Amino acid sequence: MRIIQSDVLSVGAGLAGERVAIEAAENGFSAICLSIVPARRSHSSAAQGGMQAALGNSAMGEGDCPDVHFADTVKGSDWGCDQEVARLFCDNAPIAMRQMAFWGVPWNRVVPGEQTYYKGGKPFTAFEKPENEGLIHSRNFGGTAKWRTCYTSDGTGHCVLFTLDNRAAQVGVTVIDKVEVIGLIHDGETCMGAVARCLKTGELTAYLAKATLIATGGFGRIYRESTNAVICDGGGLIAALDTGVVPLGNMEAVQFHPTGIVPTDILVTEGCRGDGGTLLDKNEYRFMPDYEPEKAELASRDVVSRRMTEHMRKGLGVPSPYGDHLWLDIRHLGEHHIRTKLREVDEICQSFLGVDPVHQLIPVRPTQHYSMGGVRTNKDGAAYGLKGLFSAGEAACWDMHGFNRLGGNSLAETVVAGMIVGAKIVEFLKGAETVIKTASVRDAMAAQQARIDDLINCANGRENPYAVKNAMHDAIMKGAGIFRNGKDLETCVADLQEILGRARRVGLRSNGKGANPELTMALKIQGMVKLALCVAYGALKRTESRGAHTREDYPERNDRDWLTRTLATWAEGADLPTLNYEAATQTFELPPGDRGYGGGKIIARDE
């Protein structure tokens, strides 16, 4: 049995995982990050638009402060977030952004004098103060009262991840790539590490640690049409759910981004609309102001995605062989702006569409993008159910996003939560010793090896894992998309239960040896279907509309009955998750009210 020990084990080497590991290493603790891909290829690198922080440096951000950011975040969450966590995030975001600058992130900076900006496709001028010259600039994003999204053109995730990876190397963090965690090591009370499989050789290794962090990002690949990379399949969440004691929070809260390109569903950043881009229908008519006169294209993502879908349902979408879509127009921003501040969008459009956005419209449609749900943690990032287990980033339900997150808040969350949770892990390490139970390690390794052997030997059947995945995609795309209703969700849940039975009968065609993608898929397909059931079953039971969870048969936001957070656990052998609920927030710094966009009736707490 191969065993490797450290103080901190991060399952994931993206922004959240590396930021936590850096905090531990800077305080003298050993830290290992495990990653499916080389760290700099983590999905964090795909984030384009920017990170929200109330710096107030630019003319359009003047007067901004953490209080305004907090109000935007709570309204964006549709009052589904933990307000104590939202406050922690907003207060610490400016600190984290300046720290990133100190470590080397080349933020776009304020240039003094009259500057031309765009809003709703129309130019206007704003005077940037000379005393702000060289300070971190910001752009506009949806659902915000001030311009506060710090950015590096449209390659923010790329720049910040490369900077953090350099910092991790400087402080001695060990990053091991091409390995995948397939199970946690625990005794029902304490997490002692994880079992990982080498994707090159198939060898299993037990990674033991005093503190284990799940930072594997989202689970968007349970959907067919997603902006997520193929590695975003919920592996860390599956490992947590398989313990039977760690709950996943708000899994029905799934965000669709308004501008995935057609047909590949690759994201083009909200920065396009923040910088002045507009959405057009088949008649090249700008329709969003008709639905949202105040915010237009820069209402929150859940609202814009719904309005786009409603507009296409009226027959005003652009027909294509890949289904209806709408147009994103950034031509008026000009060649210099597009080739510099939106250069990744430019490259994506030219490489994947053969479209030059300087002169042509970009075909877009709402596409699954982000998971507000994840491993439920407290404000310190400690997971419910197992001592020594933590989570951060998109893999976690920390929970600052509630039922809809604002653009720019999640990328900022990776480094802000990484900083906060990392410090709490350091406190944990200083004050606790973990007893590693050898029996638990042996049992975990044996259980994972038995799973592999059964798949290779087709002990439970010969179902094709890829066929099962396609069936899962069909079911969840049909039943748990942007708009949901009881009938479709009931069908979706029933179909997914049948598909789960098929997933339990998966077997390999190959011999399972070496670098074997079939075995990789076979090991996780049952867990992916369980995640899909957590989404669909949670959505069926939540009889209201809140943020990204929109029930056509229950259109009201129901604060009287549903100002709650869903907690989903999975008992061994069960066909459905067990759902429990807790209060969405303990402290109402901002009492529930109207968001100011999106419309809809609200059933108040006292009705």
C-alpha cells in the first residue's frame, strides 16, 4: 500500500485549492494539492471577466464600499445566502485583490482624464481623477450598483491562476497532477485523507492528512450543454456524498449563463455586456430593455437567462441547425477595445465560430454555467458531518451565493474564501492532532480496489458508462433547466432513478489497465447520476421560485415557507437523497425585500 502524508491535502489545484495550500505553507505546514490536470489547466483559468471587490477607484465605482457590495450580493442571491458569510466575503475582497496585485497579478489600471465607456451600446464619457492614476480599475457587471469588477482584459482567471501557482511554488506547496480522488478516508466521524488513482498507471495511493480540502470546482458536466470544462464533473462532491454523513447544500440552485456561444457552448464573458454589448433577436432588435427597463442586459444572470428564453419562446430566436439562439452585439465597442480588453472573446469567436466580433454578431444562448450548491460548510469552511474535512470555491456551499450568484463574485470567492478558510485550517492544525486509524485506511483502499475489480470483471453487469451518461444528460436537460415544473421534474426524477439502476450495472469493455478513460468514467458515473438526482429531487420539493430556481407552477418567491437551505445526504443503497433543511441565514442584516429587477410576487415571512 502506497501512503503519502501531509498536514493539508487539497483535492483540487485551482484558485481555491492553491490559495488554501499557500496559507498553510506560509504558516509552516506541509501542503499537497492533487489535480486531474496540470494546475495551470484547472478550470479557474477559463474565467474571463473579473473579480468583484469594492475598491471604488474608478469614476463609475466612486462611493462604492463593502456595504454596497453586500447589498448587491444578498439581492443577487434572492435572499438565499448566508448573510454572515456574504459580509465576510465583501469585507475581505478588497484585501484579497490588493494581495493578488502584490503577488504579481497585472490588473488593468486607472488612466486619468476623460475616458469613453459604453452603457447599453451607447457611449458616454467619465472623468477619471488624477489621484487615482495607476490604481486597480473596474468594469461593470450584472446586478451591481457600482462598477467594481477588477479585471485583466478578459483573461482574469488565467492571470490570477498563473500568479497563484508561482506563489505556491515559492512557498513549497507540492502539486501532483494526473491523479483523481475517488474516495475519502474516514471513520464516520473524522476525515483522514483520500484515496487517489493515478490516471497514467491506475495505481492507488492513500494520501493522509490532518486537514482535507475539497476544492474540485463545479459539477456542470452532469448537463450536456455547459460552459464547464470536461473535468468539472463533481468528483469532490461525489466523494463527500459517498460518505453518507456529509450533506450537499442547495443542489437545485444551478445557474445558466446568458452567453454561451452556439453550438459549442463555450462562454463569452459577461464583460462583453458590462463593457456595453447588447442582446439582439432575429430582427436585430435590442429586446432586454422591454423586459428590464432599469438593468437591461445587466440584470443578474438568472433574470437575463430567463428573459432570453422567454423571448425565444415567442418565436423571436434566430433559427439554426443547433436550435434557436440570439445575437450578442459588441461591434460598436470598436476594434481596439475588442482586440485588447476582450481579446479572448475575439479569439474564441474567430477560432470556434469563424466569426469576427469586430464586424459580425455572435450567436449566443443561455447555457449551464455555475453550481451554487456544493459541500455544505460553516463560515470557517469546515464541512458538516466530518471533522477535519473542509471545502472552498465552487465545490463548496459556503454559502454566499444563495440561489443565484453575481458575475465576478465566484472568481473573487476562490481567493477570498481561500484566504479565510486557509487561515481557519491553520488554526485547526495548530490546535488539533489527528489520529490516523490504519484500519480505516486499509478499508478505504480495499473498497476502492474492489470497485475497480468489479468494473473490470463486469461483476454487476455490462452497461456502457457513456450510454448511461447520455441518458442522464437527456433526463436533466429536459427536466431541470432554466424553467422547471412539477410534472417534468417528477418525470426527470423517475428517469434518473432508472438510470441510477443502470449506473450500478456498469462494466468495462476494456481491460481497465493504465491510462483508461473508460474506467475513469465508470468509476464516477454512479456518483454523477446521484448528483443529478440531488438537483432534480431538490427542485421538485422546493415549491417556489428563487433566483436561478424557477418553478413555472410556483412563480412566487416564498419567504414564508422556503427561506431555507436544502441539505442532501445519501444513505448507502438508497435510490433518492435524504433532504433536510436549515435556515438560509441566522442574521438578517438586510431583511428580505424586492431585488429591484426580475419582477415576480413575493410571499413575505409574516403572511
